[in-house]
Amino acid sequence: MTSMLDIVLLGVNHKTAPVALRECLAITKDETSAALKAFQDLASIREVMLFSTCNRVEVLMVAEDKAGAVDTVKSFLSQLKQLPVSEFEKSLYIHEGDDAVRHVFRVAASLDSMVVGEPQILGQIKEAYQMATRTKTSGVLLNKLLHRTFFVAKRVRTETGIGDRAVSISYAAVELGRKIFGTFEGKKVLLIGAGEMAELAVEHLIRNRTGDILVANRTFENGMDLAKKFNGHAIRFEEIKDMLEQVDIIISSTGSPDYVVTRDHVKGIIRRRRNRPLFFIDIAVPRDIDPEINRLTNSYVYDIDDLKGIIDENLEDRHKEAIKGERIVDEAVISFRQWYDNLDVMPTIVELRRKIEDIANGELKRTQQTLGHLSADDLKAINRMTNVMVNKILHDPTLLLKSNGRHQDKSVYLDVIRKLFKLDE
Amino acid sequence: MEPLFILVIIFYLLSTIGYLLYLFFQKDYLQKTGFYLLAAGFLCHTAEIGYRFFRTGQFPVANFHETLSLAGWAIAGVFLLFQYKFGLKILGVFAAPLVTFVVVIAARLPNVPKETGSLLNNLWLVAHVIAIFIGEAALALACGAGLLYLLQENAIKSKHRGFFFKRLPSLELLDSSGYACIVTGFTMLTFGLITGLIYAKSVWGRFWSWDPKEVWSGITWLLYAALLHQRLTVGWRGRRAAIMAIIGFAVVLFTFLGVNFLLKGHHGQFTRM
């Protein structure tokens, strides 16, 4: 009987498994498609999709015999990854029915992510779903579930501020810069030193259409290489002081034990800059930029701790917004449940109608053969009468099945009807 | 009080509520609603002032009620124009309550028509009054932009970004719109002073008579002239410009009200109760 079909999800994520274990279980794209094909041949699993990111490995399936399907997947993973089941069993979570649906919604909406609100996860799920449709392992249930999932994820993103605030150092710096300068157009950027975070910040700024990029490095050649990467110019380390007059944003990340830019450097040039604002982003530890500069007019200094402070605040905001997201997910779970309940009613109604119609048509044909003298008009009238009878007989049972009763009541009726009319044979 | 004036107050009040809700919830439609309500209030207000002008045949600044009402009208008008041009939405959070406050005060004052003779029918005088009011309204907005600038700068400098950081626009936008307000205000003030001098000459035969109002107007004008001069020569901007805009407006307020109540002069009739 169809109502026995259920959605089951099992997996591990950053909350249940350490990175060492997630690494071991991570499934590559080739392995995914092989796995899907292998699952396809199993009777216990009707529909399945599989997704693996650096923070989670999950298998989402529709199965009749849930426990059996779960065991199958476990032993498959164990075989594929050469890892005894006992090694990962404790980290595994298994969700069924509404819980599984909720989990998928939450993951896609980035409510379950390590960095709540990060946008990549939705794309990764879309990819996994495409893989499942290509190998034809997704069916009615998963198709519906995934389309709902994409819809829910989009709603959460647009209706809450879950992804609004910067949660990385480089983004936080750009967000701050925007509050100072409004637009970055024509603003000159000076990068002092090098380093991943600093370079990322420069890249974000370039994406926001800043003006010239200058790079200062103790080793001029290194500066040249970096400048080439950003399409900018290299300057000598000694020139920094003079350049302060021209640049607007300074990102510093050197290994220098002393301040690279001191208060006196800046104080001298404020007037020559005609008081245009200066924004220092100090990513270095120990610091490169004298914090006293922050007290000068129209000069703003943010060091790595300040930026981390912003990120913490923003994360807190995201968590607040996530609560709204959970509400949207809750609604969606209920509405999916309603669709799902109707789904197992519909086939029964269709089968019931088919059975009655078959009986009626069969008898009609037999009657026509014995009563050869009837005119065409008479036959038409009898046909019509039979149809009306079928409809009237089916009317009340159909209404009963379609009514919005509790699921449990319905499954009782479904069961009785299927038994009464022997629909399962 | 006339029904039309009550309507004006209701519109301004609703606009204030709209803008305050915008401050908290940051939904664009709230700001738009606030803007249109203010515009509706402004239209009614214009009709009310026009009707008064038509009925009495004199420019409606004959008592304190009318003067304040006109001041509120000028602030609303100048704000609508600036908002339309620069789109500094958040300034409504300052402007709408200010307009409402001024108009409500006006409504609580007795509105007894005072006879001023033909004094208020002179074209120079009408030009003088309108220019001064528009100028002062623009300077009020400059003060508002200055206040917002200080709030935002404090949030950035202190690194304790609280309630205002995400709600206020960039320092650059606040600074440049404050500057635009001051340029407009100063221009209108200059024009207003010139027409005032011409009027004085035509009525009293002298351009300048060292009346307290004249002296303080001169001080106000010099203050803003200095501020603009500093900006153009050494690039006074940011915090210092914002503070100056606020101080400047305090002096404007004193010239507008303080002189009439504390000192005596030939502008006293405008603030008669």
C-alpha cells in the first residue's frame, strides 16, 4: 500500500562528526553517480538522492521498509569507504517523515549550516538533485520535496535577513568602507604587505569598483607580482608615507614588529588631503597601524579584533533572523504533509473508480450483446445511466477520503476501502 | 482652529509615525508612506496659507501663530525637495517630527488677526520673508544631517555599532547632503538679507539701522560664510562641519526667536501672541 512509503534521511554533519570522520565519508561526484545507480537496483529503496559537502554527507530516500533501507545504506557506505559501520554509526542521524522533510528544508535554507546563512549550500543541493534526476533515481516524492525545498530556501533568504550581514573579515571590511565612503568608485586602495585575508579584501573592493590599487611590499619584486595580480602598481615601502596623501583605503598585513603607519605620518597629511576620509584596515598581528590614528579627524582604523567583533555581532543577528526562518520552515513542513496525505488518498480513489468502472463497462458490453434489438438511442441512454450510477456510487466514498480529517482516521478508511474492494490484488 | 489646519496636523503626525516606524523596521514602503503623507500635508498647508493670504489680503506673518506655521511649511517644502533630489530617506526621521512639532506649537497659540496696515503687502517684503524662511528651513535640515552624521561617525569610531549603524547611510552621503543644504540655505539667506535691506531703505530710508535683528542676522550670515569658506579652501568636512552646522542652526534659532523675545527690534510684530 502506498501510504507505507516514507521519506527517510540519514547522514552526518559538522555537529555530529569531527572533520576527520567527515573526510573519510565524503563522497566524490563519480562515487555519487555510482552509488545512485547501485541503490536504483535495490527493491527497498524507491527514490534516492545523495549529497556530500565539506560539512555534511547525507542520503535522502523514499523507502517502504525504512529500517532495511537504512541498513542497506550503512553497509554500502561502509563498503565504499572501507570503514566499519561501528566507526560512524554513532555520528549518524536518521530522520523519518516530517523530521526528514524539516531537515532537508533547514539544510537548504542554510539554517543548519556551520555559518548560518551561507549561500553555497543551496547550490550544492541543487547539484545533487540534478544528479539524481539524471540517473533517474528521483520520483514523485523527491521531485515534489526538492521543489518545495528550493522554494522554502528562497523564501527564507528573501524574507529574513539571514544572509544580509558580513561574516568574513574581508566582507566586514568592505561593509564598513561602504558606511564611510558610500561608494568605492574612484577610491584608491593601498595594500601593504601580503596575506590571504588582505588579498581577499582587496579583491572584494575591486569587485566594488574601486579606483587604483597600489601595493607596497618590503621586497619590491613581491610587490610587483601582487600588483600585477590586481592590475595595480607597486610602490616602494619607503613611499608609503607620501602615498597616504593620495590613497583612501589602506589594508595592511605585514610581519613588521613596529607600526608601519604612525599617528604622526597621518597627522601631517590630513590638511593636505583636504580632510578626505582615510580608512585603515589592519589585519596584521602585531598591528601595523597605530591605533591612535583612529582619534584623528576623518580617519578610521579597524584592526583584526574590531573586525572579528563585527562578525560576532553579525552572526548574532543572523541567528536572530534564523528564528524567523524556522517559522517559515515549520509552515512548509505542514503544507508538505498535507500534500503527502492527499497523495496516498489519490491513488486509492483512482483505483476504486477504475474497479467500479471496469465492472460497469464489462456488464454493459455483455448486456448489449444479448439485447441486439435496441436502437442506437436506447444504447446511448443506457450508457448514460450507467455512468451516472458509477458517479453517484463513488461520490460519497470519494468525499470521505478527500475530507481533511486527521491522517490516522484516513488511513483507517483507506485500509477498509482497499480491503472491501480488493484493490491490493 | 480651521478644519484645514487640523487636516495639516493630522497628515504631518501620520508622516512622523511613518518615518519613525521606518527608523525601526527599515521597510522602504514605510518611508515612502511617510514621504507621501508629508507631501499631502504640505499641499493642504499650502492651500491653508494661500487661503489666509487671499482672505486677509496680507502675507500671513502677522502673528506668532502664522509665523510658526509658515516656518513649518517651509521646512516641509524644502525637505520634500531635497528628498526628491538627493534621496536621503533617513533625514525624514528628523524633518517630519520637526515640522509636526513646529505646527503643533503654532496650533496651540492664539490666532488673532493683527492689523499691520499696508506693511505686509510690499513685494520686497514678501520676497524677503519667503527667502529667509526657505533658507532657514534648509539650514534646519543641515543641522539634522549634521546630527545624523555625528551619530553615524560615533558608531564607526567607537566600534560599538549599535542601533544607528545599519540604519544610517554612509558618512559621505550625510556630509554631502548637509553641505548641499548649507549652500542652499546660505544662498537664500543672502537673498533674503538683500531684499530686507532694500525694503528697509524703501520704508525707513536706511539700509541698516543696527536693530538687534539685523545684527544677529549679520552674525548668522557671517558664521555660515565662514563655514563655507573653510570648506572651499581647506576642505572642512566631516565631524567639524557637522558640529558647525548644528551650532549655526542654534544661532539661526536665536536670531529667529530669541531676538524677538529677549531683545527688542522692528521684527517684534511677527511673534505677537
